[in-house]
Amino acid sequence: MVERRAFHGVNLTGWLSLESWVTPDLFAGTGALGERGVAETLGRALYRDLVREHRDTFITCEDFEQIARRGFNAVRLPVPWYVFGKDGPEPSFNVGCIEYVDAAMQWAHDNGINVLLVLSINPGKPNEENEISSTGRNQRESMLDVLSRLAQRYAQAPALMGIEVADEPVLQHRKGLFGITEGVSPHALRNYYREAYAVVRAAVGDEPRVVLPDAGMPQAWRGFMMSGRYKNVWLDCHLYHYADKIDATGPAGASQLVSESKEVLAKAYRSGLPVMVGAWSAALPFADSLMTPEGRIALERVYCSEQIAAFEDLPGWFFQTWKTGSQLSGWDSRIALAVFERSMLE
């Protein structure tokens, strides 16, 4: 571990796997919204060239230097399930990227930055980028395999602050009298979390954190993994409000959104686990047409300030995200957090 103060950092979303909202130019002309669609449109050779060029240039050592200069001391790095490529548990059209994770660990260490590795797969979420099924292994086995390999590889990396065992799982819940929504059952997710903890701890020991996503249900984890056999387990909440049905055209609306964040965190605290915010942004619900772009950015900065204050007692938070190709004001930390002094982050 590089240091002990609270972790204030940024996500590196859209680097190791393509995200259309982060780098829309990579999807332009393909008609695709996901990486599989890009590969099918371009063909495997052109797709591989595109991915390699993107990974070589989108995040570099210079980005880590800039992250450190801006006062951040951590990054949350989503690592796709196909990180080991052809040496991984599943054959896939995707291009492996373990050498980039190696580089990120070195760049982080060189710049005094901590790294939270995140297995970027969302159990229970039905989408084409989430499929692990080609060899007949079930998803849980493949995820545990990748987690174990990552933990073994980086067990001695000085920059490793922890490993998050999934990104944004989707839990089943009842719909009406007889229906059940798509998703993973709470029982299955809890079992996976216990198994994931075991494979990570077997490799890294007790110090690096094992982080569990709250799956959008912060109230569902009271007393979970609280016995003495579990060490350094954190609960991760993602706090987005851009889709909330609240009039956020003024400071009062922004404050109401922050109050909603506080309510979610209060539910998460009842778990008894340390609570972090793995992803939050400055994006507000859609403003009316009378608000100017300049007014919106100013309001987003007020909103950011209040969010940071609300997170003051947390052991860690990570803004979503470090950079976007089109410099989205509510999502690109270089814009959204540009006016905040280092003292606010420290």
C-alpha cells in the first residue's frame, strides 16, 4: 500500500474494454453499441488493431502523472473477464490486456497511486458483453478463476489497495405476485462473494481490501461477512442520479440529490462494513431548455462540492471517470473536478 489516508480517486473506465459513452468515436460508423458489435462490423483483424491502438494511447504513464498532480491518490481499474486472452478460462473474440494491467501497476507505484482492481463483469445483467459460456463452464467458475489469477499476479504489487470481485451485479427481485425480474439471486450472489473472498485471500493475505458491490441494494447486507474470519471487507455503493425524476435546475435540486446519496449511504452503513463509493459523477437529471451550458456546468460544480462534503467520512470514493473522448462535463474528472483544490481532496 502506498499510503493510509482516505482513497480519493478516479475510475479508468473505457480503457481496457471499449465503452461507447466514453469513446464514441471508436463506435462511429459501426452501428454498434458494444464491443462485440464493433468486432463483427470491422472484422477480427481491424477490431484487434483498433483495440490495441486505443489501449496504447487512451491511458498512458502521463495520465497517471496527471492524476497524481491533481491530488488524487487512487484509481479504480475495471479489468475485463477476458484479461488473460487465450490463456484465460474462456475462448473469446476479445483481445487480452494483462500487459496493460502490469503497466498500470507500475505507473501507479511510480506516482504514489493506489489501485483497486475490479473484475468488470456484472452477474445477472443480460447483455452481450457479459457472456461467459462458450466452454460450458458456468460464469461463477470463470470469474473465480480470473480473480484467483489476478490476485496471485499482483499479491506483491506495492500499489494494490484491493480487489473488487464484480462491478455492478443485478439482483433478482419480485415483480408483482408471481413474477421475478432477470438477475442473479441474492443467495447465489452471497455464495459467490464468500468464494471470491476465499480465492483472493489465499493469494494476497489479509491486508488488501476485498470489495463487494452492493448490487443496488445497500440495505441487503446487514451483518454479511462480519464474523472474525473475514478481514478487510468493504461494501461499494454506486451513486448516480442523472436518471432521477427531480428538478435539478437549481441548487435546491442538487442538494436534494445529495440527500438521496446520504440516504443510500445510511442504509449501507447498517451492513457494519466500511462503505466506499466506487462510482459517482457530476451528471444531473436532464435540465430544461432554458438552462445554458455554462449554467449547467456551474451547477454541476456546486453539486460536486456537496457530494465531496457528503463523502467526507468515507474511507474512499472514485469519480466516474478520469477522462472521456468527448470531454463530457458531468463525467470527465478533468472538467468536473478541475476547479477543486487539492486540499478538498486530501
